[in-house]
Amino acid sequence: MKTAKFAAAAALIALTAAPVAAQAAPTAMSAATSANRIGAETGAESDLKGSNILFALIAAAAIIGVIILVASNNDDNNNPTSP
């Protein structure tokens, strides 16, 4: 019983300490690449520009459609919802 508890405690400590130790450990590449990180140059503007007005119109139409569907009462049975 004591061996199982000791093994469980050792595993808990190892699993807890491993990410901390890995994060704190310096690597050979970290010093070399940290100064060389530069964004790539772009040649022109993106061709994937969208129209914000079109998106707003579609969103407004969807909202209005949902409101109309919720507000419309096409229930031929005028029964109460609870018996």
C-alpha cells in the first residue's frame, strides 16, 4: 500500500514538474532564432477583400427572417401550451 501511494505521489510530482522544467530550459535554437524573426514582405494588397455592406445586409435579412418566423402565429389549434 505504501509503495502504491509513493509511486502515485512520484508520478504526480513528475507530471507537474515536467512542463515547468521544459519551459524553463533554454534550447540551442532559441538564442539564434529570437533575433531573426521578421515578418514576410507582401507584394500587393489581398484579393480576398470582401464587402462589409453585403455582409451587413445578409445578417440583417437573417435577423429579420428569424423575427418574422418567431412572431408569426400559424397555429390552427388555439390550445394552450400546457394541459
